[in-house]
Amino acid sequence: MVRRFAGLLLGMLVLTGPAWADGDAAEGEKVFAKCRACHSAEPGKNGVGPSLAGVFGRKSGTLPGFTYSKAMVEKALVWDEKTLAGYLTDPRGFVPGNKMVFLGLKKQSEIDNLLAFLKTKK
């Protein structure tokens, strides 16, 4: 219970924090190695998780060809820097009941860099 509360609090801080600094896409590609076991950055290539190509501006749970958890569909987020940063910090706390098993990134620099990388994937 305490861990979940801490994750929710951290997610709220991420969402209300300052504007995001630009990350380094090349470094973000290295961070993406942590995601690659389940996700692709290629359009239309889903794995255990959905393709993350074109994720910015996409509504959660809507990529054709991927079966999402009910929680992700019902959350109806629009993925932008703030929502992705909050989710990447604590996926289970940010969208309780989602299927992602990854526990999250803890370093803000990794999040910034990963977001910069994902912005290059349309």
C-alpha cells in the first residue's frame, strides 16, 4: 500500500513538475534497449507490448492490431511528454491493472532521453 501511494505521489509530481528538458535521442536509443524485449519502435511491429512508433498523440489502448488491458483502454490517456513520463516512472501505479511488467525508470535523464528517442519514431 505504501509503495503504491509513493508511486502515485511520484507520478503526480512528474505531472505537475516543470516543463521537460530536451533529452538526447542517441542516448534514448540506448535506454530503449530496456524496452526492446517487449516493444518495437517500428510502425506496425507489435511484440508482447505495442509498437511505440508514433506514440506521441496516440490515445492509450487504441493501436490497431494490439490487444490492450481493459485498464489501459479505459484510462483513455493521450500520450505526450507528461503522461509518458508519469507512466514510465511507475507503470503499475499510473495505470493500475495494465499488463506491463516493467517496474519503471527512476532516472529523469533516462526518461528525457527515451522520450527524445521516441519522438524520432513516427
